[in-house]
Amino acid sequence: MTEDASFGSVLEQALSEDVRRLAIGGIAAVVRDGSVIAVHPFGELRRDGGSTARGSVFRVASITKSFLAATALSLRDEGRLDLHAPLTAYLPEMSATRLRGAPVEIALDDLLSNRSGLPEDNPWGDEHLGASREEIGALIAAGLQLSAAPGERYQYSNVGMSLVGRVIEAVEGRPVEQVVSERILVPLGLSDTRWDAAAFPAGADLAAGFRTFDDGATFAPEPYVGSGALACIGSLFSTVDDIGRWVGFLASAFEDAGATGSPEADAVLSRRSRREMQRVHTVNPARITRFGDRPLLATGYGYGLVVEHDDVHGVTVGHSGGLPGFAAHMRWHPESRFGVVAFGNSDAFPAWQVTASALDALLSARDAPAVGAIVWPQTRRAAGAIDEAIRHGASFADLPIPLARNVLRDIPTKVRDDRLRALIESVGAPLTDPPTLDARVVAAPEASTLRWRIPTARGALVCSVHLMGLSTPIVQAIDVSPETAV
């Protein structure tokens, strides 16, 4: 089977019959480096006999928030916005906001990272997407009520994110949609990403929305939710190719720091700011299972994006989109640069599940490591020396690498050697011809730390090394454990 065929097979499996029955039509695509490398459309767009195709346009809903966040950061980078200034500096009407009856200040940083204290408002937000600026302005002036102090906890707020758009309008003096288009959509060539169905030419391959209340047994047409004052947080329509290009643009921020990167991409938004979007700013304490039955190590919200940490795959980034009649999701793995995009023309369609299943299969098939940082050369050399010593039965005392004084004091050499022999008796001898060390890396949470596997006759050893960042980095900790203990 060719690699392209294997990508297609992954999508086909993710779009199982149970998944497909929840939408009239939909599409999923594998992307890498901004290009679609496999696509799997299914079903009908409008129930008029027209089949879903690669270029079909779906509403991507809250994926829009990532474009808004990027626009805010681009203005911040130019000194036109201060993410940490009180919101009242830009929107004086926010002075009516209250927490338990008392005035309270919110910053743009709080809004972008969903920790403003404004309550979760998905049902209300969907209904008011098309509300006029005057209507939303009146609600703000009357006073918004916080349910938590700013900065205290994660609460997903559509109104909160829309306030970012109002600030941009206050600074730029024109509709925020124009600003996002001029700063982000047009420079990146996202010509099939538009704010309203009416913005597409006659005959465009637009999906119609549908709703089901009986698990896909029947569907009813759902009119497009309007595009108004909250359009900046959920109105965009797009294609898998355009969202794939957007994913590639964001993922490219994690290229080797020594590389020059793409001047064209950096002119739109710097790599530093793109990374800032993809870093957890607000922790979500919910215990979430994403890949199979394996709970995530951590999850949180960046700026307009969700960031998740998995023990096997490392960091993945993405965002859902959902409105009456539509569901969408984008998810990518910055280290390998693989991503998956999925759309469906029903809000019951589990787009997030499709992207999680497909990305899990892609990364597992390629043994994509959970690398979270580019390790120092000294870290890699230390891991190689420890790996060689363990696989060939050498003593820790004979390691040909610089060790901090504490290493053999914390656990004396004889104790380390005896413990390793006991572990090997338990899991079996290391295999004589294992894959390369790079292929066995499990994680690199920082440049000074590496974790890897040594396959054995009856399981595996998991090893880790941690260096101290001196002018010449030295090993400060070594650990070896059976895989079951990870």
C-alpha cells in the first residue's frame, strides 16, 4: 500500500458508518506542511443530488476564533494593542461589568485565553451570532456579570472573545472582519474562506446545514445562522484546503529555531506570536480522554486555540467549530507537522472524534515521538551513552559522559547496577538489534530532557536523562523503569 493510500485508509476508518450517519454529508482531510495529502468526502451537500467534493465549502464556526486571535496578536506586535491593559482603555462601556456587584477590570489577555470570568455561553452565543452591533453594545453598556474573577479559571466565553473583535474595531475604526481579512486571510491566500454565504459566487459548492434529533434517522434543513456583531468569533465558511493551509501556517512556527523560517509567513505573523497562540495560557482541569481510552496529561486554552498534552503523542493543537447545522474541527501535531481537518453539515457530526481518531492512527503508524522540544546535542549524546551501557551490560560508573556530583551520590553505583539487573530479570534482556535511538524516543519535554524505550524480551525499559544547563551541560539525573510503571 502506498503512503497516499494509507492516509486515505486512515480517513476511511475514522469516518466509520456510525460517524457518517450523523450528517448528510461531510469531508475529512490529512494535511502536512499546509497541503492536503489525502481527502475523503462523503454524502450530499444540500440533498439536491450534489455530492460532497474536495472543494466543498462548509461553515467552520468557532475555528474563526483562531483567525481573530492571530489578528489581535499582529496588532499587538505593531504596538497598536496592549493585551494586558484594562479593557476599559479601549471600550469605556465595559466599566459597567460587575463581579458580585463590584466593578472589575478584564484584559484582552483574559479574553483571548478564556479566563475572563464571563460564564460559558455556547447556547446563547449560537443564537446571537447575527445580532447587530447596537444590540450587543447595549447589553455591554447595561453591564455584564462575571461568574468568576478574571484569571481565576477556564470558562469558554463567546461574548468574551467577541469583545476582542470590538476592541480591534475601536482601534482600527472599521469592521473587524475587514481587518482579519486584510491581515490574515488575503496574505495567506485563503480565497475560499469568507464571512458569509452571500460572499461566494453564484454556483459555489456550499454545504447546507441540517439537524437531527434522532441520531441520524431523520434530518431537517437548518438555515444559516446570521453574521452580525459576533461574526468575528464564529461566522467563517471555508474548505479543507484553506484550513489545511492555515494549520500549516500555525504549525510552521515550531520549525528548528536555528532555521530562518518562511519570510512570507513571518510577515503575516511572527513565529514567536504563532507559538504564543499554541501555548497553554489557561489550564482546563477537566479530565479528558482523547486518543482511545487514554486520558490526556493536560489540556488548556492558548490564544484562540486548544492545546492538549498526550503521554504518547506529545502536544497537539486544534479547535472545534459548531453551529446549528454544522460541525468542524482542525487538529495537528506540531512535531511531525501532520494534521487532520473534518467538516460535517450537521451539528451532531462528531468532527472532533474524526480528527482525533485519524491523527492518532497517523502518528501511531509512524511512531511519531512525543517530542516537545529540540534537545541539546549533549542531551542526545548522553542518552546514547546511557542506552549503549544498559543494552551491553556496562556499569553506570563507566559512563563516558560528564556527570554532576550528585548523580552517583543520590543513588550509589552498586545500587544502580543492582536495580538495573533486577529490572532486566523482570522484563527480559534488551533486544540485540533494536531500532535506532531516535525511533525509540518517547518524549522530550524540554531541550535538557529525553525519555526513550529499550525493547526487551518480555517488554521494555523506559529511560530518561536530565541535564543541567551550565556552559557545558552535564547529566544531573538518570532514571530507568519498567514500561508498565510509566
